[in-house]
Amino acid sequence: MMGGGNQELQQLSQQLQQLEAEKEELEGEVEDLRDEKDEMDEAIEAIETLDTGSVVQVPLGGGAYIRASVEDIDEVVVELGGGYAAERDQNGAIESLKSRKDVIDEQITSVQEDIAEVDDQSDQLEQKAQQMQQQQMQQQMQQMQEQEDEDE
């Protein structure tokens, strides 16, 4: 009788660990999406403040930069997602980035809803585990009581 309960508790414990891992993964996703949004904010700010002829530092990777002057602020190449990019004028580039930010906001909301669901599942499993532990303790108490009665 006792063995079955312990096994079930062990399964609950494993499920809780899986949910915890899932939650961490989802939280990492939210973090990545927020970073992406921050980068877009920086890009929007740069496009808004730059003019044709502005001098900028262009990253080459590996922490190396070169100075370059903006040839034409109305020729901004913007990623559209899915490996596609398009050339936009200054306002068009800003609009494209803002609409991509909206999509990211929706993704963040969706992932946060998934996190809330995982939290709910965890709470339910934890309650179930507590109830099982209490039942086991009561059973043990009863068994001890019965043995004491037999011993008398």
C-alpha cells in the first residue's frame, strides 16, 4: 500500500521538475524577445536621428568598428523576417521596425500566457503532492496506532 503512494509522489516530483525546466526555457524565450525589441528601439532611434552625410561607426564584428558616412538616409535596408529584407525610406524603415516590434509584443504575450499555464499546472501538482503526503502520514499514524492496540 505504501509503495504505490511513494511511486506516485516520485512521478509528481518528476513532472514538477519537467514543468520547472519548461518554465525556465519559456522565460529565456521572453528574455531573447525583449533583447530583440531593445535592438529595434536602438535602430529606430538611430534612423530617426541620422541624416544623409551623418558619420556613424559601423560594426565589423569581433568588436571592430569603422567610421562611415551615411550616403542616403532614404536607403535603409530592413529585415522583414523569414530571411527577407527590403529597402525603405527613412519613415518606411521606422514603420517596418515598429510593426515588427508589435509582432514581438504579441509573441511575448503568448509566451507569458504559456508560463502562466505552466505555473497553474505546477500549483495543482504541488497541492496534489501535499495531499498525498498528508494521507501517507495519516496512514502511518493509523498503522502505529493499530500496532499499539495489538501490543496491549
